[in-house]
Amino acid sequence: MYPVSDRFLARLAESHRVATRVQLFLTTGDIVDLEHTGGSVTVDRGQAIRRTCTVTVADPSVIPRTPTDQLATYGARLRISRGVDYGNPDQPELVPLGVFRLDSVDGDINEGPVNLSGKDLSACVADDKLTEPYSATGTVVGAVAALIQRSLPDADVISLVDDAPIGRRTFDTQADPWAGVQEIAAAAGAEVYANADGVFVIATVPDLLETDPVWAVEAGEGGVYIKGNRGMSSNKVHNGVLARGENTSENIPPVSWLAVDDDPGSPTYWGGPYGRRPTFISSSAYTTASACAQAANLELAKGKAPNATGDISALPNPALEPGDVIRVTHEDGTRELHQIAAFTVPLSQEGDLPISTIAAKEDA
């Protein structure tokens, strides 16, 4: 969860005035506060581009007529925040929701409103398809940073994982560099995303069983719980991953690793009643059994996660992040731990926070 004050979290469960800010970063270097009437930011770990936004503006005069107008979709960016307005004399406490490339502007040219949409900065990497073969080599962190900064030279890239060597991986013309970033990061058991500050982060997937809850979503007086659904599905649930690597250009012999759900108490136990349902991944970047194991275990964690799912609706908390664990207390008093997969934060006073989860378990 993004760092916020205890006062901030307490106020979310009380009646309060919402503070929002949308800043427009022009290609000239100027920054403009954009008057807006609504919109939302969606954060979804299951999507290649994790953060997307919509912003509603009342004034139709902002609709661009020429490529040089303020809201022309040729390089402008949006920085969006939401928080709590404590009232004078205190300043509002704002939490960033993302930095976005402005992709579209449209609306009624006479009466408005005008709708803006954007994607986080990973879209800049994804859209910069390779126009010639590209070779990544060295280490995970160095290769990931090089691919990102190939498209965004001033991008900040931070790593929260132990670095690991990779074999030379050559991507063909027309390849998606952002998909390449994820493939390389998997050699260290990691994923890559643009965070709420617009910084690229290399990190492992948080483990539900080892991650402390960051927020309580409780039904009843003084709680932020609105409603909740619980489900279970075996769709796309894999209990084994075989990762393979072979790098003939560097005369490195084939390596592989089979990661399976080896917990006899797990409903997806490999060889148990669920059976064996493997999936397969491969890359020339994986040159050791350790790299294969890291990639296989990362994919296995994703593959097992949808076994238990939840859809929770709560009062909005803009500080949440995918991977955060929340403690949910339902109206019947049952408690569960949920790990967040996706949520949508409104940019208006009204509206709730729909949260979908990638895993859930009973909380004793």
C-alpha cells in the first residue's frame, strides 16, 4: 500500500470531502491543473498495461483542433491523485494513482462533456515495437532497464529483487518489448510494472500466506465494507509449470525445471484429486536450472491464484496496490484474507471501490 498517515486511513471510514487532482504535462514542459468533474483510474495486475484512466472535463473548448493544442494526443501526459480534504487550514493528503500517456480526447464540441483516456507509461514501451532484431544479455535488472530506457531514456527503474544472469535473448523485428521485459524478469521470479509514481518496478509476486494485511474491510458501523461475493473456479488453474531454456548461440546446453504444487493439503495438489494440469514456458534467457525454477515458480504462483476469488465493494482507498492483502469481515462475521488483483478508484465524491482478488483464505 502506498504510504499514508493513520489519520488518512481513519478518515476513509468517516464522512469526508474527497480531494482529487489531475495535472496535464505538456510537451513544452508546462504543467497545468486540469479542471475535471469525474473519471476513474483502474489498476489491474492481470493486464499487460496495469494502469488505465478516464477523466471527464466539462469544458468543450479543451477539445483539440490542431496537433499543437494542449490536449492533443501527441506526447502529453496526465498525473492523477486522489485523497482526503481535511479542510482549512490543513492541506489535503493526496495519493498518486498513476502517470498516464494521454491517448484520446473526445466529446460534444458544443456542450461537452469531454472524455480523456490514457494508459500508464508501460504502454510507451509496448508500442515501441522493434524495427530490427534486438539482443538482451547480461543480467535481469540491466536487461530490463535497457529495454525500458530504449523507449523512455529518462525512465526510473528500481529493482526489489536479487539480480540474476541471463543468456542472450534475441527478439525479432516487430516484437513487443514490454512482453520481452516480462519474459526476462521471470528469470529472477519477478514481474515489472509502472507504479503510482510512474516509476518502473521489478518485484516478486507477494505471497498471500506470508504477507501481512494492510487494510481492514469490515461490515458494520464504522467499517468500509459495502458488499462482497465469493467464488471458486478451476478455469486456467495450473498446478505444474515446466520452464525450459536453451541457448544454442552461446553453446549453453538445454536446462529445465518442473515446478508443481507439492502441498498435500492443497486442493490443487499435483497428482491429487485435481489431477495434473501443467503449462509450459520457455526462453533462451533461462540458461540455468535456477533461472528456470524462478520462472516456473512465478508462473505457478499465478496459475494457482484464481482457485479462490472474491469481489469486494468498499469505500474508496486510493492507497491500495495490486498484491496487497486485506482482511475482510463479512456481515455474517466470517473473516477472510484477500489478495488484491484489480480495483477502480473513482475521481468523484460519490462512488465505491470495486476490488477483485486473485486469492482468498479463511482468517482465523
